[in-house]
Amino acid sequence: MARRKKAPIDMRPIEVRRKEWIDKYPDKFLICRQGHDFPKPFPGRRMTNTSIVPWFYDDGRREGEVLITQKCKHCGRVRWRISGPRGMYYSEATKWNYDDPKGYATPPGLGIPRSAYGDEYWRRIIDADPDLTQEVEAREEEEQ
Ligand SMILES: [Zn+2]
């Protein structure tokens, strides 16, 4: 069996690696880090990007739990949770679990704070609007 080569260790300073990651981070993920677009099913209406199925234990036992799965229609992030038993559908004892699309999660060890994604998001919004950019730059010059 072929041995998998170890990835070379990135020896560049952490700041450089962080900046490289955030600079290349896709807009659609940056937008979603401001809030995902998970569906809000309406009672009686056909659901999209949501499934609710009975949950069975490994031994086939069932105690009324359901598996709720939803997909963000914007970025594809999936969240899922198993309800509490017997109609406790939104039990505080259970939490949402997430399956991230490729390229969404911050690589281990990079330690990029949530606020850095927010900074980048708003920087791109301002940079993409020439009038806003001009206004922000004019204010910055006034302050100096
Ligand atoms: Zn999303």
C-alpha cells in the first residue's frame, strides 16, 4: 500500500497564514457567517431543505425521538439534531450539530476569531461600493 506523504509544515508566520486564508475565503461563506439561511418550515406547508424522520437506537428501539436535518440554502451547511423523547422536539438537552461544506471551517491551528470574519465581510461590502469607499476614506482623512 502506498504511503501517504505528510503535508509539508507551513513555517510562515501565523499572521501571514491567517491573512491568506481570510483573503481567499469565499463571499458566500463570509455572508453565511453573519447568519445562515436555514429554512423556517411553516405548519402544513411542504418543507424544503428540511427533513424530519423517526430516530431509532442501534438496537431498533424507538422512544419517540426524531432526527431533524436542515440545509442552509445559501452555503450548503447542514445542521441536525435528535429531539428529546416523546414530543420534546426542541429539548434543551440536545444541540444542533453541523456538517460544514468543504472550505467553510477554519483550518485547525489557525485560530481566526469570529470577529475577523465579520471585519472581512464588512470590508468587502464597503470596498465593493465606490461611493461608500470614497465616503469612508474622506472621513478617515478628516480625522487625521
Ligand atoms: Zn449558510
